[in-house]
Amino acid sequence: MSRHSEPIGDFGLIGLAVMGQNLILNVNDHGFVAVAYNRTVSKVDHFLENEAKGTNIIGARSIEDFVNKLKCPRKIMLLVKAGSAVDDFIEQLIPYLKKDDIIIDGGNSHFPDSIRRCKYLEEKGFRFIGCGVSGGESGARYGPSLMPGGTPSAWEHVRPIFQAIAAKADNEPCCDWVGETGAGHYVKMVHNGIEYGDMQLICEAYHIMREGLELSHDEIGDVFELWNKGELDSYLIEITRNIVRYKDTDGVPLVEKVKDTAGQKGTGKWTAISALDLGMPVTLIGEAVFSRTLSALKDERIRASKLLRGPNNPKFNGDKQIFIRQLGQALYASKLISYAQGFMLLREAAKDNNWNLNYAGIALMWRGGCIIRSAFLGDIKNAYVNDPNLENLLFAPYFKKAVEDAQDSWRHVISQAVLLGIPIPAFSTALAFYDGYRHEKLPANLLQSQRDYFGAHTFRYLDECIDAQHPSGDIHINWTGEGGNVSASTYQA
């Protein structure tokens, strides 16, 4: 590897696993001089002699060599395993950095770690970006969705590179500044949570068609192909069509041979936990996580299948073509609920962390390059362009009408699945959320009364009921006449 007397690197990348290799090749393709380093230096040599042969990519033999080959302010991206490896590389880099240099964490880091790292590096005079990267190895190579957040002044320096290498949707880059500190990785986390929900909904639709309608895999593939030409047009629908049509060497659909126990890397769980911490009813993502954990109980489910009885002789007797159209509407409505919940969570996290999130920009970032890319994300972007202060996606005229138009089909599909004994937790919770959200009054008045009755946890009167006998504030009533009048702590969900 040749050494240069003057730094010529526009962009540095540490970590030459599949994502790192593809991303740095993408950077090179767009005319930027990239510098590559890997802890195992032999990987750098192999990369330059093979995948990067004939490119302008420069290799580095050490951290010091790597840093010295980069122009100031240095733009250094880490694509290493989330956790301690990121902190270790940051500490190795710091002695060689200059004021205002930029460290970019492009791994799947948990957002509290990004908040901590941003504060730590800023206190030392450096800049930090936590950047969500979606699209897998193909996206990294030819155009990912990039979700950067952190030190705001860093954005102007990385923007030309990031927006050049990002996927494009309607000729706009699927990359924009998200917000401060850990906002980039938070948005990526919510993206992954929505991905969990989308996948679960598609799996439930597949289950209904396979078990309830008794369609062949080729017929199911035809349904997904039809759906992918309309409002459900998306990457996940597209790949599902390809998966159900794929045959093993014996002609049997390969998906039938795949063990029905789902894995997870934790980002869906992180999203559900954050929703609970912030008091946001992100029910569909939660159900998607629990569905994966239920699938993992394979041995128990085998025993349960022999012990627990379902409905007697379940059989679908309706018009299958009409029902398939209704199923598509139910899937669309449920997906809209999932996105509405996701943006509710983003809004609350922005308040809690003092982030200035760009909601229209986030929808655009998800429009292409990423796993949840779909046609209607353009409609979500338009909703936030038309009303940047939109309280809920369901309040936007386009989505309000879409859910209302799908409502009868949605309810029919869920009722049919219940009668057939087919589990549809994501479809069901989506409709339950919609019905709960549209109710002016929920039975939580009884729940609060119960809490006060057994635990003296207090309640509040409705605003219209407040008078001399019904004061404002937290109230405890002696419901039985036998208890005391001392209340316990008042706390909210």
C-alpha cells in the first residue's frame, strides 16, 4: 500500500465485513476517495486485491496511518458490531484526532449509547453522528437509506457524501438530517420495529390464505404479485411473492421446509420497551415481538396442538376472490395503523429528548433503500409536508379516508380468522387500537376506580363534573365506609 505525504481521503471506514465493503465501494463509485481499515489488517489487503481492485480506495495499516490519510475535518465511519467494539475504536481514534473531526457510528447501536457517545465526544471537542443504515448488503452497495443524527454542525460536512450514496426516491436522496444526539439511531430503531410489524402482518395474511383458504403456494404468490401492483406495493410484499414461489429441488415450496421458529436481533424489543417507557400504545410492534417469542416455543406448541381443541370443523365457505380483496384491504389498514403508531412514538421521543425531528424527511428516508420501503411512504411524507404539526397520521385526510374505506373488510377478515381459529395478533391489535383511539370515553374510569378502591391510588373527576362537591386534583374516596381517607402515591401510566 502506498503512503501519501498529504492526506487525500475524503471519507474513512473501519470494518470490512459485508456491509462495510459494500458501503465503501459505493462511496468510491460516487467519486470520493475512501480510506479502508480493519482490525485484522490482512482483510484490508484481501479487499484491495479483490473486491476493491481497480478502484481509488486506499488501505491503512494502523489507526494512526488511517487517520493521517484523511482530510480535515476527518469523516470516519465505524461499521463494527454494536456495543463495546464501538467504544473501543472511539478510544483508539481519539489520540490521533483534531478538533471538530467527525466519528460516525453506522452500526445497529442502541440509541442511549449514541446519546452518551455524542456527549462524550462533544466534550472533547469532536463531533459525532449516530447513523441508522438500512437496506442490507445490496442497499449498502447501490443505495441505502441513511438516518444520521448527532452533532448538528457535522451534517454539512457529511451531507455531500451521504446524499450521493443514498438510495433515491422520486429523484430525492433517502437521507436527511434527523435530529440531535441519538435521534438517528432512534429513528432506525423505530424503522426496525415497524419492519417487525409489517413482516408479522404479511405472515398472518399468508397464514389465512394457506390454512383458511387452502390456497397453493403458487396461488398465494399470485395474490402477493397482485397486491404489489397496488397500494400495498412494497419491498416486503415483493420478496414474499418470490419466497412463496421458490421450489426446492424436489418441487416442494422451500418455505414449507423452514422451521417455524423466528429469530430476532433485539431492535423490535427495544422499540416496544421504549414505547412502554414513554407511555405510547405501540401495540402492533409489541404483538409482533411477542409473536416471535411464541414461535420459539416450538416443542410446547407441538404438545399443545395435541391437547388443546380449537373450533369444530373450521371451514371457509365464502367467495375466495372477494375475501382476498378484503384481506388486502385489512392488510393495508393494519399497516397504516402500524406507521401511525410508529410516528406517535417518534413524536413523544422527540419531546422527551428535545429532538427536532424532521417527520417528512423521515418518511422520505424510508421511501427507498430500506427494508420497509413502500409506495405509501410518499403519502406519509406529503401528509407531514402539508401539516408539519400533524398530531396523528390518522388525522390526515388521505389516511383517514383510506382506513374508513377499508374498515368493513378489515372487520370481516378478523372475524373470519377468529372463527377459523387462525391466530392474527397483529391484525387484531391494529383494529383494537383504532377502535380504542376513536372512542371519546374508554372504561379506564372503572379501572381508576378499582385502583382507588383497593390501593387508594386516587382518581380525577371529569372536567365537566368539577364543582364544590367534586374538586379538581387527585381524589381518594372511602368506597366502603370502612377504610381510611389517606391516599397512596398518585402515579400515571
